[in-house]
Amino acid sequence: MASIPAPLRIAAFGFRSLPPSEGGAGADKFALELLPRLAARGHSVIAYNRVYPGKPKPAGDVEFNGVKVRSFRTVAKSGFDTLLHSFKVALDIVWNNTADVVHIQNGGNSLVAPLLRLFGKRTYVSQDGLDWERDKWSWYAKLYLRLMSLFTARVHNQVIFDNVFARKYFEDRFKRQYEFVPFGADVEYTGEGEAVLGRLGLTPGEYLLFVGRFIPDKGLQYLIPAFERSALDKKLVLVGGSPNPSAFEAGLRQTRDPRIVFPGYIYGAETHALMHNCFAYIQPSDVEGLSPVILESSFLGAPVICSDIEQNQYILGDTGIYFNKGDDADLQRVLEAAMADPEQLKARASAQRETIVAQFSWDKVVDDHVTIFRKS
């Protein structure tokens, strides 16, 4: 009779916090979906949170959905906060032997991988794109991220990509084979968060939605002008904000259009309620990996209108409603066309959801990660 493999001891870092808190992004969402599911399979999982200046730090470890959560303080400076936290975490993993398998999010954290490997840890990094292409980074941060791609490609036991385009770039450049595991899309919707609509003064089907960081990559500098020029009789709800105060975010908030709503950060069931009840979800990004908000919005039945970058087209294929990347005039045209034919929009939403349900499952994501952790 075949023996049952022993449970894995897994440490995870590279996100901001579990559960997600203000300033969180796709990495936090990924941790929220992956890590508790690994714990539910019987694996020992410890997650490392960042605590920023002015925020309270837990007195000790806490538990979240079966995951042990340990917190370390870091600095507020973008980029440096990640590096400082990663070094503290690596030392803790080595000194206290908290894990054998280390799952790291984003290649910018690969600088600590040699230390972990030196002490016998197996390291795996999830890479969601070519980070140095993101406009939010300074020139020196982009240079650092390019250099870190050399570490990411070579020092880990394996690199796991959520999209085939970034994986192809790495495989072509470094002549090695890497893993591809897309995000899941399945969301259990109970409607428990629907009180958020009343709190924000929203009516189902009477608003457009965006959820994400207010950074140049996400394309709000196209969405807001396109919407302002339109005569749409809907609201535009922009959920999220900048992880650090920025002139870019301040400029976005200067709009005087009374139809535009800035509710701040919203998470979990309330975000799902906003997705489920919106007229359409808008994703105007210049750069993406595999967008979890597109996956979840589509799964929850929202029609998705998005930029025509190849990562978005990979998700939605022929069912997508696209505008030309970076072209606010074309985005305005697409929004007004969607408003003029709501029945066609509903039909497209149904086709999008069928595409998503057939391809993206969180249970498969967990299965694939465990397989990779054991074989590499």
C-alpha cells in the first residue's frame, strides 16, 4: 500500500498582510486564497505580515483560518519596505527553523533566497509579470528588479508564473523551464456584503466599478477622463487607493464629476457584492499579470470591459470587451456602446463567465502548488 506523503512545513512572504488590509493588492489576495487552503489540507503554514510605522504590531503570533501569522515591522519607503521585511523573515525562518518549503511572492524578494538555500530551505517564487515594466517604480527600482530577475531565474528550486507571457520571456532569456499556475476565480457568493450598496448610495446595475491600486499601471488616468466626457447616467465607483501617498492619486481625486465615487479600500464580501451588482467592471490597465479582479468579476457575473493587452485577452479570449490600451477616447466609445445595448452586454457577461468557470479553479491552484513543492 502506498504511503501517504508527510505534510509540508511552508513559510510564505512577499505580500503585505494576511488577511488583506489597507494598501493590499493582488499578492495579498493570492495569499488569502492559497495559504488557508494549504492549511486545510493538513500542511503547516506560517505567513509573515508587514507592519508599517504608525500601525499596531501584534504581541505574538496570531492564527487566521489555520495559518500561523507572524508580523515584523518595516519602513514606509516603497521598495525598501519589502527588502527590510524580507531579510527579517529570512533570518526568522533560518534561526527558528519555521519551514522547509519557502513560498515567496514577487522576484524583487529573491535577494534573500541564497541565504535560505544555504540553510537547506527549498524556495519557490511566484512571479506575476515583468515588474520592471511597471510605471510605479523609479528608474533605480526598475534597474534593481531587472537585476533580481537573474536571481529569480536561477537560485530558486522553481519559479511559478501566473501567465504564459512572462514565463515565455524568462524561458527564452534563461533557457530553463518554469511552471505555469494561473489564479483561481471561484468565489462563494452569499450576498452578506450587500449592505455596502446602501452605505455608498448605490443601486444594483446603476454603476460601473474598478477595484485596485491607484498607480499608473492600472490606467485610471484613462478611465476617469473617458467617463467625465461621457453622458452616461451611471456612477463610477473607484475602490482602492495608493499604497503610499502620491501625486498621481491626488491628481485622480481632483475630478469634479459628481458621478465618481471614491469609497476607499473595501475587501472580501463587500467587494464581491459590488462586483456582483455592477453594470460593468472596468479594467483599464497598461500592465497586468493574470488579473484576479477580472477573474472574480467575471465569475460573479459582471461584464468586464478591459484594455486589449495580451494578458487580459488570454483570460477572456473572444468573449472580452476590449478598448485600445492607453486610449481614453476609445474607452469612452466602448463604454457608450455598452450603455446603448445592455442586453448584448448581459449576453457577453454570460459568455465570459462560462470561459472563466471552465479554466480557473482555486482547488487546482492548491493541487498544483503542492505537486511543485514536492517534486522540485
